[in-house]
Amino acid sequence: MLSLVTARIRDAYIRKPVTVDGERDVVSVCRHMAEQRVTYVLVRDGERLGMFTTTDLRDALAGALPVQQLAVRDCARFDLVAVDPDTDLFEALWLMVRHRVHRLVVREHGEVVGVLGQLDLVSLVANHSHIVAVQIDDATSVAELKSAAQRIDDMVVLLHDSGIKIERISRLVGELNTRLFAKLWLMVAPSDLLANSCLLVMGSEGRGEQILKTDQDNALLLRDGVDVDGVEQVAERFSQALAELGYPPCPGDIMVTNPLWRQPVSGFRATLREWVFGADPDGPMRLAIFFDAACVAGDARLLEAARLHLENILVDNDAFLARFASAADQFSESSPWWSWLTTRRDEQVLDLKKLGTFPIVHGVRALALRHRVRAVGTVDRLHALVACGAIDAPLARDLTDALHFMMALKLNHQLRERRLGLQPSNLVRPAELGTLEREPLQDALAIIRRFRALLRQQFKLDTL
């Protein structure tokens, strides 16, 4: 794992490329592959570069035309993923998981220098991330998915103990979780429901910032005018299966089993309007949960339609946006935060979510909502807000660093609690932190206070 952190692709075994012309017929190409003792070749077709593998040969044999009559370019795939030799191996691993490919084309100064294969990386991470992805894809039962879900937890511990940066852990875990949820939905939902719905994950899972398993936060958007029998029963089976995988039911009932979070798009549009213009005190936070939604299965256009409706009803609605943003400032320290860090009073407790990650996440969420930023992850939203001039770049960098520090501190704390047989929580005693944790915590809390002051100014919260 240490080599995975420090090594670059140029340090790994990069196989020399074997290239053929796209006009060659499939049979002659297969003979050439046999002579070269390879299972794939690169295919040059004009300016395009593709790849032909034994899997593509299988598909060609199943087609209507004899393979002798097929040009290899008609069977090759041209959506290759390319990397630079100086890309680190962890990034290569993530790209394979993200794009569901077994090989990456390695280019240096625009020229192809080789191909990095999955097997060349699996030797470094055997029984972990790529194996988990394959296990999820090959699963045929909830029990097999449960084994994969457990491996994700084991992988988190290994990556954390190996010193992998928190943002990389969360990104990889997010991709694996997305694949896990999609596979489970495919198992329990009938084909007509799959084609006419959009399964959402929300909250930290939707933002790609969840690492250890937490409560279910999901929803289901249904296509208008399509009536699928048994949707309620399917939602119940999905929720029960998630619980078996280690995701307990949400105490706030934010799940597909709740009719509020399982609606046709037209009905959900009306719900969004009620959350914005109605008197329900829970409306703004429910809207916040939805605003972090990401599609994991089904027709993503249904989510896009709901998002577009939300943007339209929020135009020139400064009063609601101010009420929405005020949640970022709702939690306050019981005593000045600097006293927690300069004394050793054992009774002082800090909530890493309420006073740490939440003000950043929700404040950035409020700014994204005001400026019609489509990005979902907090860091991606910060980049977009800088690009549109809503926030300055130095503050965005500070908030990114503070968020990642808080996420890392929380993960370190929760893993420590798990080793002690305790239920992981967000509550930490500053007196129990080491110097290398206490001092950055002081800096992070100062950044958060500065950001809160900016939110109060921009949304005129002091006048509410």
C-alpha cells in the first residue's frame, strides 16, 4: 500500500503497445495477437485510437457477419481512458474503478508509450478496491453484496492506516458505494421500474463525502404517467436489503419507503414548491438534503427536471435563501472554542459535525443554490463559486483544507472508537487530542468562524 501511495505509473510495469491498422480484418488481427502473445491490440483508424480485445472478438463472433468480413475498427472500442506516466498509481486505480475499464493507455507528450493493465495493479491492492468492484459487479445475491460492503469497510481502514489522503479515500469509497447501490437496485426492482425511475442518494453520500456507513438517505423519482405495480413493496425490499448491508434505516425517515421521498416528478415539483413557499419549518433542511442528490440508477433526466424546477422557483427569492443559509449558523459553542484547545478540561466536548463539517457544507450549499451551481460535492461547488466570482480563491482553499481536516479527524476518531468496541460518533474531547491534532483544529475552527461571518454578511442574516 505504501508503494501505491508513492509510486507513479512510470514505476509500474507498462506493457509495450501492439498497434494494428483499423482496416485489417478481424481474423488477421487475431493471428497477429497470437504471434505477439497478447490479448488486446491498439487500433489506429485515422486520427482515432481504439482497442480490440478478446472480449470484442467474442462479441464479433456472436454477430451476424462472418468475422473474415469485419474490419477490426468496426469491432474495436474508441472510448479509451488515457493517463500520463507521472500520474500516481492511486489515481490510475480510481480511474479504472470510475470508468469500469481494465486497461489505461499511457501517453507522454501526446505519444502512446504503453498500456497499464488491471492485473499489473491488482498485485498491489489484492483483495481491496478493484477486487471489491469486481465482486459487486459479479454479485447475484444480497449476501454476496454484503461481503463486498464489508470489504469496503476493511479497505477504508487499510487506506487510512496507510496515510492515504481523506479526499482520495472518500472519492474511491463513493464510487464503490454508487456501484453497490445500483447493483442492489437492479436486484430488487423490475425492468419497467428500472426504466421509469431515478434512484437517488442524498446528503453526504450524494456529495461523495461519506466514508463509514451511515443512515440511509435515499429517494425515488418516478416518471409521470407511468404506473408500475408494487413500487411500495420494491422500496421496502430495497430498504431492508440496505439494512442487511450495514446501512440502518434513517431516523428521520428520509428513505424510498416514505411516500414523501417516492413520488412522480410532477408531485415532487409540488413538494419542492411547498418546501420553498410553505410554512413547514423542516422545509429548508429537506430541500438541503435533496439539493445534494445524485442519481445512482435509472433515468438521470428525472432528477435534472426536478433540479431545473427548483432553480426556477428560487429566482429572486432572497428571503427563502436567507432562511436557508441561516442553518449554517445555528450551532454555537457552549464556551469559546479557543478555551477548549488551550485547556485540558476533560468535560469539554466538540461535535465535529455540528461545529465542523456542517457549517462548511451547508454554507457552500447555500451559496451554490443562490448562484445556480450544478456541482454536488462541496469542493466542486467551491471551485464553481470561485469561477463565478461568488467567493475568493484563498477562502475557498482554506475551506477545502478545513473540510478535509475535519473529515480526517472525524474518521480517525470514529475508527478509534470502533477499535474500542464503541459506537462511532461525532463527539470528540479536545483534551484527548494530541498537539498535531489540536493546533490544526484551532486553525480550522477559525476558518469556519470567518466563513460564518461572510455568510451573515452576504445573506444579511443579522437582520432576520
